[in-house]
Amino acid sequence: MNRFVEQVKTVDPYELCGRMLRDRDQLIVYIDEIGRFILQVNAVTSAILGLGPGEAYGPLQGVFRLSESGRGFYLDIGGVLYVTPVSRVRAVLAGDHRKAPVMRYTG
């Protein structure tokens, strides 16, 4: 009889690295050690509705899109994938929340 219980802890594939704020008709994404990126609210709304990707303007080229499940908002900037929950993006757009977290996907 085995007296030991083995627990396997998984590593979280998301690392908090930035934040997203609304400034009038723009969403501003601050990513630590990279810079500031501008997303147009109309393009973000279209992406959340599943109408296609949009462009992120900043020091590096980037695009954003809705995840396949519809629960994540992906930012692909400089070949690195960043994600934030769609529910938080909607709350920032509606003015219910002041900011949303932005996480680097490391998995």
C-alpha cells in the first residue's frame, strides 16, 4: 500500500505585464518594458463582435483579435501573444472599470 500522495502543480501560463485604459475614443495598452499601444474603440468593438482583427499602433507592429472561444482578447505584438479577458475589455469600454489587466502568454 502506498502511503504517499503525489501532487502535481501546474505552472500558470499567464504573466501579468500591463494594463489597458480608455481615453475617449481609444484604448491605451501599456505593456511593461515595451511601451504604449493605441487601439481604436470602433475597431475593438468590431473585433469583440467577431467581425475581424484590428491594428495596434505603437513602437512595434501589432494586431488584436477575439479568441476562438470568445472569452479572450488577444494582442499579438512583436511576435509575442498578450491576452486580456473580453469581459474586462467590455467593462472598460462601458466605463464600469477603469482598467483591465494585460497578461503575457508564456505557455
